[in-house]
Amino acid sequence: MKDLTPRQAWAYLQAHPDALFVDVRMEIEYLYVGHPPGAVHIAWYEYPEMEIDEARFVERVRREAASPHRPVVLICRSGQRSLEAARALEAAGFTEVVNVRHGFESDRDERLHRGTLNGWRHDGLPWEQM
């Protein structure tokens, strides 16, 4: 698995236009906080259950990717859910998996705020919002 910063992941996506870009956050995060253009939404877990169904997630990615050899790039809020999801995909036989470190909103700063240190939006990368 590759663990790339948002800018590195953006460069990777530009160099691999066939890659499947998956946002693993909950639907409300994807829609209302914003998401990178072209990212497909496949939640690692969803509200209100908040339970991980690893097999369901892997199957949904498998259907979307059409091949376990297609590169898959994963993003979440901070890089933690996507890291777990990346491990699940690798265990299921996916051969090229990329985690976006710091995620879409970033690590928390000393005031526990996101978006001030790093992350996709912080780095000025393309994003859209509902």
C-alpha cells in the first residue's frame, strides 16, 4: 500500500487516470463537507449503525473497479478510515491501493480543529460541495 500526502495523491491520480478514487466517509460528509471531483462514494461505515461491514465494502469496490488490478485511491476525513479500508482491500487481493494521508479535512490542531494543518482542502486541491 502506498500512503501519500494529498498533493502526492493528486499527482498520482493525474499520472493514473484509470485509477478509481473512492471517498470512504459517510454520505453526509461526502455531500455537505465536500469531496474531490470524480471521487466515488463508498462508505466504510454509515450513520446511524456506524458498523463496519468489511465484506460489503470490498464487494462494492470490487464491482466499481471491475478488476483487483485497477489502482484504487482512498480518502476519508483524516486518513484513518481510508487506511483501514485500504488494508481490507489489500487483504481481498487488490494489488495497487493508495491511502491519502491526512484525508480531506486533515489532522486536528492543538485546538482540535481540522483544516489548519494539512489535508486535501488545506492543500488547495480541487473539491466540490453539494
